[in-house]
Amino acid sequence: MDTSRTPAAAEPGEAAAASGQEEKVWRAGGLEPMPIRTLPDAPPSIHILGPTVFLVALGVGMGESYMWPRLVLLFGPEIRWLFLIGVTLQAVVMLEMARYAMATGESIFFGAARVFKPLMWFFFVVAILVYIWPGHLSAGAAAFEQITGIPWVITAVAGLILVGVVFSLAKVIYNLLENVLSILIGTLVVGTAVVAAMVGTWGDVTSTITGMFAFGYLPQQALSEAWFPVIVGSIAFAGPSGMQQMWYTLHLRDSGAGMGAHIPAVRGLRHAGEEEAMPSRGFMFDTSNPEEMRKWKGWRRWVTFDALLLFWGITMLVTVSFTVIAQAAARNTPGVRTVIESGEREAALNAMADSFASAGSSVLGGVFLGFIALIGLNATLGLFDSFSRGQADMSFHFVRGAKKLGMSRLYAAFLWGVIAFGILILLFGPADGPSGILDTLAFLSTFAMGAYCVTLLLVNNRMLPKPIRPKIWTNLIIGFGAVFYLGMLLYSLFAFGVVVG
Amino acid sequence: MPTRQAELALPGALIGVVAGAVAGGLTLLAGQPAGWAAISALTLALPLGLLGTGYSILLGQNLFRPGVFAPAGLYWLAGFPLARLFQETVTGLAVFGHVSLPGGVAGFLAYQAMVSLGFAIGFLWLHERLMPHWLMRLRERNPRARELLAAYVEHAEALWLAKERRRARKGAR
């Protein structure tokens, strides 16, 4: 694909030259050009926590704690090679999302709008359709009910209100969330290690790890109408799923990574009045200046460290631990295998917890459920913030009159909107969404992942100056991602008539 | 002087104790026998708390460097399996009257050593998060905390400079 020329009025590969008084700008697509500004210095790698903590918090969820352990029990540890591919692919996607966000300070949604505005509106609509349903709260809240006896609907509603209040009172939302999520993730990692240490054996962990390298293993049973859609769904849920990677670009911007340093952070509603003026587009740095390119390489190293060690490493660690835990549960109590296989998520999680309690490790039943509740809390905090951030960003830039409200108020409006809707649905409706559209929602969530791979290829190869565009091998991997997600989804749909499970 | 050292040890001790004790608290909530939960939690919280204390103190004595994984990984590679061995032994004797380790002592320790890597990552993550905040609180009255905080800052700068030099060398080639 020859994408070396930026469209329309752009000067290919170069910042439009400054004439006398004219400001130097980079033209990308038909939208407002980006003024050229200085790229800040990249932080050293001692800064071990960054915006990746959001991706880890969102990504380490049901896929790692439930869906993959379940597949391992069904098909053996060899099935985990698909998980390895899924998470590695997501690490590359993360690096490419970061490329655009760090080079421009714009979200990937803005980048999509620069390519073709309806593409951005597609993601705006998909986000609303998929993420307003409060179903993701149920697993964590149900686990909490098991431990404390407090009905899960009450916990879920209280949790929703708490999230809204906390995010409204925070001065700078990003700082608050990074601190809270860091402590929660750290606790989760330490805790799962302790639990895995108490229930697992040497055999469990070696089979789980060696299983990751059984490339090509796919038993006949997995290629059935009942299981193929489940496998597709599990691959989509390996690491961050749906639109989580796209929202990561907003967190990067708010953390001040790369050119994000020139964009003010989103504030809580109570401090919305103190918000600095939000620029109407991002900025670009001078890619013809070797000093700027040296700093750019520093930022790429910084984000690569995050992607490999924090994102890839921790996602792997948590899922290996949970798989070891599930294997131990199935060994201790043979009945657990049947419940896990049956696909009733909450029943399976409870059965795993009971299995530990009855097998002598009484401590672990409660701990296990505690971690499921913790994962649920992480996901809720992260999802509500991210959803509101993404919708506010798109509305601010592309809905007429929205700029008057300001980014922080738009954020608060979306946040409280999704909370109010969530409470109404929890009390009176189906938490996951109306049963008639469940398949459509699952389809859209996975479809969005294929679609963002295509968007990434277009945005990074057409909207960025030549010296900072992705290399060919990166494009090949992202292209493979698009084919992988969309291909598996469509194969499942046409071969078996079922979307993801 | 010992009080000052002890003050520095708080973050490590806290993480160790919480990691061990969280298990006991949740067991009580889950309605398990209180005695059993208490023994299990105590026998893990105690050694992990002591080892956490040791880590923070050694960091205070400049034997470990802030944010560097390898020494912390080695420390827990030795410490975590021993902590678990202590827990299994004492809990086994107190509750069942005998000790049974899955896979024998060698297999048990090998498996625990493997898991200790995960524990070390989580421990260091939390420790690096808590320690600088704690040092900032202590720096007014504790000179050792002031020095250690300066070491954190200096270490970050040194890493940064080393990287810059490497880059410059690469550029010159």
C-alpha cells in the first residue's frame, strides 16, 4: 500500500513551510492543520508506572480470570498459544495507538476523523451501543455478595454512585485514577501470586507455560458450532477488548506523554471552572530536526518498555496464575470441571471458590472471590472513565456548540448519563442489554477491534509525517490483526451462524 | 538510630503483612472457622512482613537500588519459598497435626520459587509506589529518609544520564 502522500492540501511528508509571519503547521486530512511545537523530553524508565496502568486495569478482566482458564480445562493447556498471539497482537496495537497520540496529542478518534469523519462517528455509536449496559458490574458485585451477603444490585448501584462522586470531586481525574488503579493492580498481582502459591503445583505452571508454545494446536472439538464462537470471543478478550485500546490514547494524552504535554488535562466537575482552554486540534513536532527526532525515539522507548514489561508481562502473569488456580480447583473437586464447562460464569467462579474452601485451603475461597470483586472494581472505574472521556472528546471537537460547555463538563455529562442509565437498568431492566440484541453487541465489540486495526493503518500511514510512520513489519502485524479479528468473526458467523460467545 | 531505620521499613513491612493477612480477613468474611483463618493468615503475614521489613531496611542501607528489579527478584526467590514453607509447616501442625507438602519439599520449594517472581513484581510495584511518598513525609525529621529520597532522585537522574550517554555514543558511531 502506497500511503506516502497525505491527502488534500497536505505537503507530503513535510511540515508546510513557514513564510514570513505564517506559523509552521502540519496538514493532515481535511481538518484544521496542527501547529508545530517542541516535543518535551521523554522521562527515564525509572518512571515504572504510566498510563499503561489503565490498559492493564481494563485488560485484566474476565478474559484472564475466567474465559481462558475455562478453555484450558476444556481443551488442555496447549490452547493457550492463541492467548499468546492475542496478547502479543494487543501489545503491538498499543504501541501503534501510542504512536499517533504521542506524535499529535490527539486521540485516535480525532485521527479517524482526519481520515474520514463517518469512521469516527461509527466508533461514537458503537461505544454507546456496547458500553452503556452495566452488565460488566455483575460479576464483581456477585462475588462481593458471596463474601459479604450484601445483595449485588445494592453494591452495584452504590459502586456506580461512588464512581460518579469521586470523579466529579477530583481535581485532575487522571492523577486520581492512576494512583487508585496502581494500588489495586499491585494488590492484585501480589495477591494472585500468594493464591497461586497456595493452591498450585509445579506441574500446573509448567504445563500452562509450555502450552503457550503449542502453535497450531486446535482440537476437532474446538472447531464446532458450540466452541468456535467461544474461542473467538476469548481471543478478543485476551488483554484489552472492544474499544479499550482507543481510549488508551486519551489517557496517554492526559498523562502528558509526547505532544500530549501541550493539551490540558480533564478535570472533575467541581474544578471544571479552573480548566485551561482546550485547543481545537493537536500539535506536531518538527520531524526534520534531529534533536526532536532523538526525543521522539526516547518516547518510543518509554512506551515500548510499558508495552512489554507492564502490559504484556502483567497480563501474562495474572492469566497464568488464574489458569493454575482453575486447574487446581478442577483437581480438588471433580464436579467443578462440569460447572466450568457449562459456561455459567458466576456458578463457575463460585464453584472454584468452594473447591478451595472444601479442599482444606479454606482461606482461598474468600480470597479468590475477593480478587474477582477487585477485578470488577478495576473494570468499572476504568470503563466509566474511559467511555466518558472518549465520548466527550468526540463531542467537544465535532458537535457544534459543544466547545462552549468545555471538556470537563462534557465528561461529567457523559459520566452521569451512563451512571443514571446504568442504575435504571440495574433496577428495572436486563443488565447486559436486551436479550434480542446481545448477539449484535458481542459482534460489534469484536468488529470494533478489527475496525480499529484498519483505522490505525490509515491514520498512522496517512496522517503522520514520513519519518515517524510505522515500519513495514509493524504494518504487517496490524494488518494481520485486522484479518485475524474480522476473519474469525465472519468465519464464525458464516460457518456456524453464531457470533462470538 | 534504630527507630529511624524502623521508620524506613514501614512500606515493605506493610506490603508483606497485608499480602499475608488479606487472606485471613477474607476467610472470616466467608464464614470459615476463625482459628484456622487466623493461623493461616498469621503464619504467612509474619514471615512476609519480616522479609518486607528486611527489603526496605536493605534499601535504606544502599544494598538495593530503588526501582531495580533483579536484586528484589533474587531476594524474594529465596525469601518467598521459605515464608510459604513456614506457613505450611506451622498451619499443618496446628490444624492437622502433620505436614504434607505437595510434590515433596524439593518440588514444593521449586514451585514456590517460580511463583515468587510474580510476587516480587507486585511487591516492587507497590513498594516503589509507597516508598517515595513515605520518605517525603519523613524527610523533615529523619536524616536517613532525606538521604534515601535524594538517592531516589539521584538514581532517576543517573539512569537518565547513562541513557543519554549511550545514545550519544550510538549517534557518534
